[in-house]
Amino acid sequence: MNVIVCVKQIPDPAVPGALDGGTNTLKRDGKIVIDDSDMYGVEMALQLVDAAGGGEVSLVSMAPNNETSGLRTALAMGAVKAVLVSDPALQGSDALTTAKVLAGAVQRLGGADLIIAATESSDGYTGTVPEQIAEVLGLPSVTFAKKISIDGSTIKAERQTEAGYDEVTCPMPAVISVTAGVVEPRYPSFKGIMAAKSKPVDEVTAGDLGINPVGWAGAGQKISKVAEAEARQAGEIIEDDGEAFSKIVGFLENLKVI
Amino acid sequence: MAINSVWVFAQTTNGVPTSGTLELLTKARSLSSNVAAFIGGDGAAVAGALGGYGATKVYATGDLGGKLPGVAVAAAMKAVIDGGDTPDVIMFPQNYEGRDTVSRLSVKLDRTVLTNSIDIEDGGDGIAATTPIFGGNTLVTTSFTGSAPYLVAFRPKSFAPESSGGGAAEVVAAPVPDLGAAGGAQVTAVHVEEVSGPKLDEADVVVSGGRGLGEQAKFAMIEDLAKLLKAAPGASRAIVDAGWVPYSYQVGQTGKVVKPSVYIAAGISGATQHMVGMKGSKNIIAINKDKEAPIFGVADLGIVGDVNVVLPKLIEALKAR
């Protein structure tokens, strides 16, 4: 069984985000890492391939500046190869273009039994790309899956709902988006990290995939205004001296909560 | 531009339109007098309720037969548009079914989609939607440059629902066309997780716990405190990911948006992801060991201290009342 995982490489979330003053896109000039949300998909893919007793996990990613640091993390975990679509023209791409590009990368790999993505990225969180990829490829999908197993050529998944969860079956090939916490991602071993350095990353442009226009030209949207939200004022901050709980009681009394 | 018509992706629970649906209908009728609801299910039963919030027409697919709504409703919408009724704007709720549907439709129509929006306006730059980023500290307004229909998904509670007093909407059948392979997913069982006490996104008081609790067993304190305050218990993403509590407890960007009178954040540092979901609370109480924690920047009352010391005393004091 072959699985492709969509991986996003994002600015290190430990560093506060900022917009580029010229383009109003998210700045990407610092350290670039794999989106934490994608670690779950990579781990899930590795476990499913393992359980199937054969096959491999591949990666697809899109980034404007040939970044591979995040991909190397996923390769170190056990993925065997990656397609990186990198093109300065991709800057400013909207989610729809991103989905077309990633779907093109999936096709370049010859497709797969299963395509896995996170439910949304941690930096842009548009949250539409997995389902858009499914539609571009004409595949069925199960989004927000919190549990997945494979039975022959059928996926059995538990899908989150507002009220609880649904049991869903879906024939393969299919696209699945997985929630954070669906599995416990492994730490790459030293051996894995060393091996990842020589694993193949196929770098292509959007044009190589036959996709135009990309970037701002293809976005169908433009940022017209950026404003600071009205800041919420901090109130009283006190150090607990053992009696701070009574402050809370008083606060709740004033609000007539108790 | 003049907005000739707006569609709202409508949802129901137990046969009643969701509050999110009524919020969007309320906003929709401020944009256009021609508002249609589009529902993946039976339309007749809710035509009155939807009409009461401004829908003049209800497109209804009829029973989806266990298909996941996203792919089916998007295909039904596309069929109506192909049939000649093209709205200028289609509004979706930012939730599971709303996201799936708008994503599928964006590919079918080859239109961009704006998500996580909190407002929409018809201004100098045409139709523009506003989205909070960086935990709500910055508001980005994005306008559409292509041609209609414009697809926008809105965060819950972006608008206050107000009845229009309108009569029942006209029901129009919008059957789901053949979905081919894309329609392969099938729901085989539905599980409702029982929640006692008030619902998280409707409660007047919310008590949330985070990693500062130290271990899963300590979440019992959050449940105890919530019970004493008739509050709903909530959680940060960190402890949901860690498996301490189910996802349904999660407050934040990827969880529930709450706007209670009082929000108590216990052992939560205030990551962007969390702040987006609770910053609209009227009063915020934060308890955290780290006095530099971002949560103190939005707290009306901040206690720098160990939740495992403060909460037991607070619980005792409330029990003694």
C-alpha cells in the first residue's frame, strides 16, 4: 500500500508571526520547519504501510524558496521520497492554487492508495486544501478523521462531528485529513536523520506540473487592508500569596456568578 | 457592486436550524433582499424557521442517504448554478460540513475561498471579508478580484442572530447529481457523545484547563469547579492532543469559539491557537505559574500561581458557601 502525505513547511511557530510590509504575505525568511500538524499524518501513513506489510510513504510539498528542512524531518521519520514544488511565482497563492499544485505533485508520483493531509496548517489555517485536492483528483474523502484502519481496499474511519463522531467507510484511492493527536508521532532516530540526507527530493516548478497562473496572479483575491484589532486591556495581575483564591471568589461575586 | 442574491449553507440539529445558520441568514439579508438557504436534507420542515430569519427560498437536496454532506451538497449547488441561478455570495459556517462543502464547490466553480472570516462588506474594493490573524491581534481585509459567486466561510458567533419576522420560505428541490467515485464515502454509524451540564459554546461560564494541570487526573478539578459554577468545562489544544479529554472540550482556533460572561483559564499559557477561541469573553480570569504567559495580557484578573494550589482552595471556598 502506497501513501502520499501532504507536508507544509512553515516559519518556526516559536517565533511570533509577522506580515511582509510590501506583499502582506506571511514572512518566511526565518527558520522553516515541518508543520507540527503534519507529523500526525506522516506517522499515520508509516503505521498504515507497516500494517499492510508493504509499500511506501512519499511526500508532496509546496514552498516558494526551495525549502527542504521540514521535508527532511518527515524523511527522517521514514518517508522514502518527496516531490517539492518550488517556484518564486507561488508566493501569494491561494488555497485553491495550492490544492491544484499538490494534486499535480501527487499525479507526478503516479498517485497512491491513500493521500493524507492535516485538517489545516498551523500558520495559514485556511483549512480547505485536503478536500480541494480530493475534488481536483475526483476522489472520495474523509475529513477530520481521528481513527483510521484499512480493511482490504476500504478505509474505515472515525470522523469528528459537532455532536461526537461518525463511523465512515470509504473505498481507496481516497484523501483523508487527520486531526492532531490521531497517533503519537515518532522521533526520528539518528540513523533516520542520517539516511534522510540522501533520500530523493524531486524539485519541480508549477510550470512543470502544467499549472498556470500561480501566485498573486492566480489568487482571485487581494489583501485590501491590514489593521490592528482593538487590544484587550490587561486587568489586575497578582502573585498568589496563598489567598489569591479569595480574589477569584470576590471577582465572581461582583459579577453575580455566585 | 450591487449584491443581487446571497445563499447561506444551512444546517440543522434535531430538525431545528443551528444558531450558526441563523447568524449567517441575519447577515445575508443586510447584504441583499434576495436570500436563499441551501440545505443538505429536507427543506419543508425548516422552511418556516429559515423564512423567519430572512430566507425567501430554500434549496433542499432531500435525504443524503448517508453520504458525507460536503461532496453531495457542493454538487447540488453546482447543478443549480449551472441551471442559471448564480448567487453573488455564498456564505458557509466555519465547521466540518461547511468547510467540506465550500472546498469542494471552490474547485467545481474554480473560485477562491476566504475562510475564518468574521465580517463581510460591500465596499469600495467590491466584496471584501475580514479575518483575524495572529490570535486576533491583526485584522486582514481581503477583497475578491475574480467574478462571482464569492465563497466565504465565517467563524461561529460572528453575527448576532435576529429574527426578520418573515413568512415561510419557498422550498425548491435541488437534487444531488451522480457523484461518481468522489461520492464513495458512506456514514455507517453515528455516535453522540453525551455531555452533561451546559454546552461549551453556549455556556455563560466556562472553566478551561491546560497543560499547567500537570497530569490527566487533575482535570477532575476543572470538572468540579465547572459543576460548582454551573459552567461548561473546556480545554486547551495541548491537553486534547495529549488525550486527556475528548476533542469536544477544545476551545480555540481548531475547537469551539466561546464568548461567555466569565472565562476561567487554568494552567493555560495563551497560545494564539487558544486565544482566538476565547478572547471575546466578557470577563477573563487566568491562573498560571509563568507571569510572562500571554494569557495575562487579556485577563481581567490574573493570578500568578500554581493551579494545583489555587484551584483546590477555590473549590473548597465555593463548596463552603
